[in-house]
Amino acid sequence: MTSLWPTQRFLPGIATLIGLTMSDSPLPAANYDEAKVPRYELPDSLTMQDGTPVESAKDWTEKRRPEVLELFRKHVYGRSPAKPSGLKFKVIQNDDTALGGQAIRREVLTTFSRKEATPEANLLIYLPKNTDGPVPTFLTINFDGNHTVHPDPGISITRSWVRNNKDWGIENNRADKRSRGSRRSRWAIEKILERGYALATIDYRDIDPDYDDSFANGVHRLYPKPKPDEWGSISAWAWGLSRCLDYLETDRDINAKKVAVMGHSRLGKTSLWAGAQDERFALVVSNDSGCGGAALSRREFGETVKRINTSFPHWFCDNFTKYNDRVNELPVDQHMLIGLAAPRPVYIASATGDPWADPNGEFLSGYHAGSVYELFGLKGVGVAQQPEADHPVGHHVGYHLRTGKHDVTDYDWEQYLNFADRHLK
């Protein structure tokens, strides 16, 4: 166990965020004071459960990594089923004049099972034109429908249940053309294409609806109700990303050995878990993922394990709730989740105006994952203290603290593309 005291600097942002004050909740007010972070000890990534030290990359790969992965499955995210035998893909659109001739727009209908009324999902892909061979790709998962990532009129409008928002053209829980491009600022599609990458994205609700429905909808309905150590929604979304990668492996325009998985907020938690489980992902990106994502649980800063399990009981496996009031008994912490990606590169991003996600805790996870990367002769973040805002750091573990709020911006994408250039090109 590594004894720690919170000495790293945290750049505070807005202390109260919309929807996060929980004034009507029985839970105590969230802690945003670094001085009130409790003393804690992190589980040692390089000590096996029987006390044997991990001394080599082979020890990690063959012994400790499977052990850590199993602990996360049992106590945090839950086990997911294997690739289904009835999985099917059908290209339903392929337009090589998209975005004024800059790109190829492709849509792939994914069918998860041969059963009647099986869930179906649309994977949207933008490919750069005039490239030399298959291209590296960012595979992302979005909140509000593929059609919201760009105003391109050729994108099919989501058929999923969505939040009512008249400004975005969403009424009666169904989207219409008024919501096209409503999330464009988060996706930097033209920049991604100009840099020689493809972008593939899927609506997370096409995989599993984001509400507590006793796992009766989405891909969960294809399987028996989960046991306490089986998949919640985050695992289901991660499972769906792996199914998207199954398709990308069949697409001759995609270099499937150079696919980066990326997500924001709860979907940043998802991208980290997808990358931990599925070693086919070549690079992993977490944007503002917070508790249950990149942030250390034991710091109890901003959102905590108890808060997240109370507000979103469907995200994790039921076993995770056992640690609501005894987080220090959890046999893992999130630095070990980052370490599960090694030796593959991971990028972690935070924002100054997002204390709910504990930016310092996100940095510290990346920092403490460095011991695993060192087994492979690789460097982690390369610094011992959280950097100043807008000063990216890192080697095989990248990190930046961006000025601004809980969001994805062009600045974030610029860092992800620079990081990908170093490791995928």
C-alpha cells in the first residue's frame, strides 16, 4: 500500500455546478477543499493479492493484470458477455461527397442479436478523402444522437429515446431535424479529418438507455437480469464500443490496429473501461471522467462513490454499492484502471471549472499508473505535480488541465490529435 497525503496543487474552478448542489439530498455537501481530503492509502498496482511483488512486464501481463481486471469486474463495473453470435453489420449509407467533398460519410446499421425486436444501433463514420491506405480512427460515443455532432443533413436522425429539449428540436422524447449539429462544438470533425484521422461515433442510448429500468431495455434485455457482479450500463456501453470495433476490423478504409477510443464525462468512464477490457484499442482517451473514471475514489473530492451510486444506481454493478461508506476497503482504485491499458498510451483531460470531476484526482491516477508503464520501459506523465492550466504533459500517459468548464473543446481535440500523432502515426 502506498501512503499518500494530498500535497499536489489543485486549481479550483466553479465550486457550485448546475445540478450538482443536491440541496434536497440527504447526502452531505460535496467537498471542494483540498485540505479536507482524507488521508488514504492506494492499493499497490505492483503487489499481487498474495503479496508477491510484480517485477517484470511478463509478471504484469500474465499474472497481475488479469487479477486487477477481475477485481474491477467483480467490485466496480461488472462482467460483460462475450461477442454475440448473432451480431450483424450492414452499410446503409456511403456518400463520398460529404462535407462539401471533404469526406466520405458512412453509416453502418448494427444488429446485436438474431432475436425478434433486437436492439439496433447506427454507427456514423467520417473518412478523410485522398488518403494513402487505411486510416487511424477515433471511435467515440455520444450523448444526443449522431445527427447532433454536425449539421450535415445527410446524417440519419436518431430513433432512440432522448431528453426533451425544444431548443434542440426534441419533443415527445423524439429528435427531429432542428437538433442537427446541436453538439457540433464538441467534435472538431473537420480538424480530425484534416489531420488524417477518421471519426466513428455511436449514440450511447442505442446500446443501453441511461436510466434505472432494472435492465429491461437496450442490449441488457437480450440477457438474463444481471447478478450483483455483472454488467451495469457503463459496462454495456463499453461492450457496445467493442462491437463497433468488431465492425471497424472489417472496413478496408480503417486501420483497425490504430483505433483510439474516446469518451466524455460518464462516457469517459466508459472509454477507460472499454480500453481496459479490450486490448484491441490502440489508445484510450478520458475527457472529464471523474468518479468511476480517471479520478481516485479514495480522495472523496467532488463526486464520491456514494453519491454516484445513489444518483446513478444503474451505471455500475450492484457490488460497488458495498463501498459507499467504506471506500478504503475497495481492493482497487482508478490508477489501476489506467494501468490496465499499459503499454498502450492513455490520455486524461480535466477542466479548471469542473471540480465535481476532481481534476487533481484525475491527474494523480495518471501519475500513479506510471509504475506499470515503467515495467515496459515507458514513461508516464513525467511530472509529480498537476501542471498549470493549458500546459499538457506526459509521455505514454498524457494529461492536461484545460481552462473552462465540463465540456469537450477544440483545445482538447488538439491535444488528443497531437498525442495520437506521436503514438499512432
